Amino acid sequence: MMSDHEDVGIGSFACAFGDVECEPEKIPDFGALWETVSFGTDFREMGCTTYRKMSGPVEDYVVDAVRRTLRDAGVAAADIDHLVFATSDPTLALLPSDFAGRVLLALGMDDCVPHVMSYQRCCSSLTALRHGQRLLADPEATHVVVVAVDFMPHDRDRVLPYAIFGDAAASCLLARRPGLVRLVSSGIKIDPEGLRGRDTFVSRQDVAERTLSAVLRAGGRQQAKISKVFAANLHKPLTLFNATSVGLRPDTLHFADTLAAYGHCGNADWMINLADYHERFGIQPGQTYMAQSLAPGFYACGLLEGSAQ
């Protein structure tokens, strides 16, 4: 759990999606795969029309996202002190051993320290954001980039319980100056039954309620004041039901359009949805927003406050 009201701004969100657009139903044996992992749930209700696939090396998409973040912020690559990668467990195992070095060299980050956050499945990026903010406690550090990346090399592996995985990287900049938002509080908790593969509605609701109440308490905020929730891009009816079960109004969730276009992009979802919402409607100063991530065994959320840039 973390509550930190220091003036660390977070902004310049950028997303790099896989360049090949695909339809889930064209994955070989899609119907049988979906039936097996999602227990008879009607795929048509999910809300995913297409997903994106990377055709080149994953570092190219990461570099693209980070370059656009730096360009938007007007910050040089040489000024970045730390680059925090966040990825889910399966993706971590797929990254080449020199992945961080390739990214740093391609970006020209000659004095930048790489970090990686993982083993929290699709919740890793919220922990990475918190870690990035803490890195700025060092008075010699001025800029931190957080980048979330997830991808699947084989299409059949994209069909997972209540989700169709797409490939994407999303990045943002943390600095000691006003940004688009600031992190008020965040937290992650574990559902032991989910880690055992035996999670239920009750266990998922319990971990969500425990995490949400702790984050609200740490941030000194009321749940009713949350303007928008940047949710995970999972099966639409399930996502809305899970939100209602912990008192989040379904009309506050922003995820349906990006779910339709890109599918579930792992731990990058909340960043993608925040960037999409800001582009469409604009983040408002003083408003409270929530970033949310969940996976079997985990629930994470963070409170963000809109800032005047």
C-alpha cells in the first residue's frame, strides 16, 4: 500500500500497438479454444472485434512508445534517469536476455538505469508506476519513464479465460512537475484461491474489496467521487458485473472501445484506456480517476488526480 501526495506529475502517455490487425474468430479452432477456457460463455458478448499482433521485434514497439512519450514531454533521452519496464509473467519469459540493453541503446539513453516489474501478472504496471514515483525520492533523479509491454507470439495462446490477448506497449513520464495526473495512492493484494486456480466470485470480490477500500483510505478519497475507472479489457459482461459487485458504477468504466479494437493488452490496459479517454474527453484537473488491473490471484488499483498542466 502506498499513499504519496508529493508533487510528482505523470503524463505524456503513448501507445504502440501491434501493426497487424486480426479477427479472433480466424484463429485456428477458435470456437473450441474459447469454449474450453471460458466455460460456455458467449464470445459475441465479449465485445472484442479485433486484436493487434506485432510483426517485428518487441523492442521496436517499446522504443516507438517511449520516443513518442519523450517527444510529447519535450524531454531528451539523455535526461531520463530510470526506465521501468512492466510486463506479465509469460511475457517476461519471452524477452531476450539483452532486451533492456537494446532499448536503451536504440533510444540513446546513455545514463539511464533499467528496472523490471513482473510476477504480478497483468497488475505489474501499477506497481511499476509506484516504483517509478519512489525513484524520484532521490534528489539526483529528475525523470523516470514507465513502460508496460505484453505480447503473444502464437495466436492460439491469445485465447485465455474471458480474454483475447493483443500486443501493445504503453509508456508515460514521471517528473517533479505538473503532469496530466498524479498518483494519490495505490495497492495490490492477493487472492490465494486464484493462485491455486480455484478462484470464485466470492474470492475475487473479496480481494477487490480489500484492495479498493485500502487504496481509498490511504488516499483519503470517497468511492462515489471517482469520475472514471480505467479498467482491464476483459469479457464485457464480466467486467461490468465485477465492477458492480464492489460498488463501482458501470457507467464510470472506460474500456469498451479499446477492448473492441485491441483486445486485452495485458498489463498495459489501464494506460491505454487512460490515454484513449484523455484523447476523447480530456482528463479534468481536480477530478479523481482510478486505474484498475486484475488477474487470477491478483487485484490492483490506483487513485489518480487530474492536474492542471
